[in-house]
Amino acid sequence: MLTGNEATTGEIGLPHPRLIDTADPYEARIRTQEFLRCEHRMTVLERESPFQARVQYRSMNGLGLMSSRYGPAVEIGCAPPISRVSVSFVYGGRMLIDDGGHNDVADARHAAAFSFHEALTMRWAPGLRQLMLTIDKPVIERYLENLLHQPLRQPLRLAGSVDLAGSGQCIAAAVRTMRRAFTLSGKAGPPPVLATEIEHTILTTLLLTQRHNYTDAIFAAPTLPAPRVVRRVVELIDATPEKAFTVASLALHAGVSERSLHAAFRRQLGMPPMSYVRRRRLQQAHDELLHLDPSAGVTVTDVALRHGFTHTGRFAATYRQRFGEPPSATLRRDA
């Protein structure tokens, strides 16, 4: 499950979010629609309780995080076409869901995934707080096509309930990483390499851990590509270590499916493609630290983020294991 500030307040806790703070339900609905780019209806179910909407939103690369709380019980409904999929984490109560006639519940142990392919109604308990991951449908569908290495025959449909005590822990952890990157990167947002890493992690985790109508096709036995395909990808990675790669982009370059490329890398190099990419980025970070002047004010965290490492503690540990010293020692070497 998600932990930290959002577990107690339901706020994203990010610097410089787009913000709604209003006691007017109409204003809250209209401005939330601007964030999500879709129409919906909202009914306040408890008129005797004061309404106070507080909504925060932050986005990058077609992905977004939105925290919402309204105070009294509300009912929110929407209908297709809606250009996003979402995963909703809730705190302080339960959300009753009617998704095209299928009833479900989101609470402290279960998040809810929505594809919005049918009319959807959500009834929020009083005091409920929500943290919602949003993904533009073209982004996740293009990623899924690359994963399958074929066009989609029908729209992606996610199963509703997300077990936060089971496989749902993975998507919760990916959302924590995204939130942390927003926090560390400030107003400018994560640098391109890091944003691409986070996008890849979110999409891969959701598509591999959450049941949907393409799950069986994803896990079908892959055809292993020839060794020359792996050599072609390695040459690309080695020649452009500063470029933001994903498994999807590497598979597209090689002309194979993601699962085939993944299997080939494991068999021939003993590691997944993105592990090879991260090893190259670690080397690039090492080379940059060697030539930096520490008096210029550049920090190890700056270098780590620039090369796609969002967790500085893990970066330092991996760096020490690879180079025999902490990154701060490399930075100070010529001081």
C-alpha cells in the first residue's frame, strides 16, 4: 500500500501542483474536468455537511497524479468516451463502484482500475480521500502494442479490483516512485531520462500485474530472436548512452516484441535489456562525476537524477558496488 504523507492526508504532497480549493461543488466539478479532460457529474449527498473540495494535479509524459477530497459523501458519474485509464487509491473510507453493472469496492486494501469503456458511478463515503494515477489511453495502448508486437484487436479493458496486499503492491510502489520524482525534481519536473524511466515502470507494472483482456497474450511463449538482434540493440545502447530508452523503444528498433527481446537478453547477456541500459548510465554518471568541479555546486543527487536514478541511496549503493567508492568520493577526487 502507499505510505507516507498521502496515507494520512490523501494529498500528493508535491511542490507546484495545479490546485483547486473551493467550497463550490460546481466550480470543483468544472475545474476537475479541465484537469482530466473529460465531462462528469457530481452530486453532493450530504447537504448538512460543509463541502470543501481540495484537488491537486501533476502530470508528465501522458501520466498524472491527482489527489482529491470533498468532505461530505458525493456521487461521481462519467460515461465514455474518456481518453484515459486510471488507478484509484482511497483512504479514510470506502468507495462503492458501479462499472457498467459490475459492482466493486475500493478501500484501504483494494485500489480500483478503470478503463472507462462503460458508464461508471463512484459513491464516496464521507471524509474519503483519493489518490488517482491517470494514463492517457494512446500512451498505454501504444506501449501494449509494442509489448505484443502487433496492433490491438480491441480496446484495453482493465479488471477493476487491485489487491494491495498482493500483486497490487507493485503498482503502488511505482506510484510512490513517480510521486518521489515529482518531489525531488521540483517545479521543472523530472528530467527526460528519469521521466521515461518512470513512464516505463508505471506502464510495465500495470500491464504485467493487473489482469486485463491482453494478459494471456502478453505471457504467451515468445519466439527467441537471433543473436544479431541483441547485438544490434547493444550497439545502439553503447553508442548513445545519454538517450532515454525503454524496452518498447529498443524492441521497436530491433523489430521484435518486448518479451522476445527480454528473453534474448537474459539468455545471451544474463540480464534484462533495461539492466544493461542502467549499467551504461551508471558508467556515464561515473564519467561525469570524474570531470565535475565540486565547487560549481553540482551535487551527486543532480547527477543521479540526470541519468535516471530517482533513489539516491540505491544509486550510491550500486555505484559503490561497481566502482569501489561512493559517488561523493569520485566527485571530490580532484577537489
